[in-house]
Amino acid sequence: MSGHAFSEPLREKVAANLAGFDRVAIEDGSLRRAAVAVTIAGDPEGKASFLITRRASKMKSHAGQWALPGGRIDSGESPEAAALRELQEEVGFSRADGDVLGLLDDYPSRSGFLITPVVVWGTAEPSFSPQEAEVASVHLIPLDELEKPGVPRLIPGTEPERPIIQLPLLGRYVHAPTAVFLYQLREVGLHGRGTRVAHFDSPNFAWK
């Protein structure tokens, strides 16, 4: 088996890389706090994969877009607890506190959220029961897809210093903020690089 296998050595490597990462934590009272679960699990071939969803077509915002399980952080709730709660609520995948491997950089989104990405270790044979009102489909994409040439794709944005980041997946493009978290997962979690991502932008249609 080539590429990243779902294994204990991979878990240990990602956890160690996150522990050694000096992440950026942002404080901005004008933004609503949210968390997402950046989940690594095994696919049917034993490949380490990330979990991504397609949002339901009838959602009031970001309908039909690619997303990671996540949502607002409740009062008194930690980002870790919020991410695990949303993972359970959205796709029916339950993980414990000990399955949290670490955090990536906070990201202020154009839609007014300050998002904390929480990296979660899943299982070798995960099963999901998505909440139909929010999630149209759940996908496991091998981490190897993040290592391909041309990933990420950067195109000019509305501000010269803020290129739009895209990840080509499943015949379409994943945009920020989801693309930001997956790209930093590759850079920090898999390779131990201190790559920053706050300057990457999303296309106008994702601002609302």
C-alpha cells in the first residue's frame, strides 16, 4: 500500500507535529466563534483519509458547498468540545476527548466567523448517519489527494495580497475556509511545516 496508511504511526506523527506547532489563536469580539472537525479516518482500502461533507441543498447559507462538520461554539464550550459535538450531530460519528490530536490556526472567514480547526483521529472502519437537514453526503478522501501536484491551486482575489485558494477534489474545487484547513492539515499535520493560511481568501459567493 502506497501513500498514507491509516495507522498508529501516522496518528503519533500528526499528534507530534501539532504539539510542536505554534498555532495562531485570534481574539476578535466582532466575529462569531465556531469550530470544525478536521477528521482523519480509514477508507475501505485502509488509506488514511479526511472526512468532508456536501451541505444540503436547502440550507439557508452555503447550500451544496463542501464543508467540514462544524458550527458555532456554545457559551462555556471549548473548541474541542464543539467540534466533537458537531461531528456527532452532523454525521453521527462519535469520538472522545482523547481522539483530539491538536489545533490548527484560527481562521477569520468572510462570512463573519472566527473558526478554530480541531484535528480529530477517527477509526479504521467508520460509519456515518448524516443529519439530512444539513448534510447531503459524507465522503472519505485519501490524504494522498492533498499531496498531488497542483494542490493547492491559487488564483487572484479581490485583494492582491490575498489569493483565493482552491483544492481540486471529486471533479470540483473546494474553497476557503474548508480548503484552508485541509491544506494546513497537510502542511503541519503530515509534514511538520509551520505554514500559515490566514491570508488565503475565498471567492465572493462564499462570503455570505
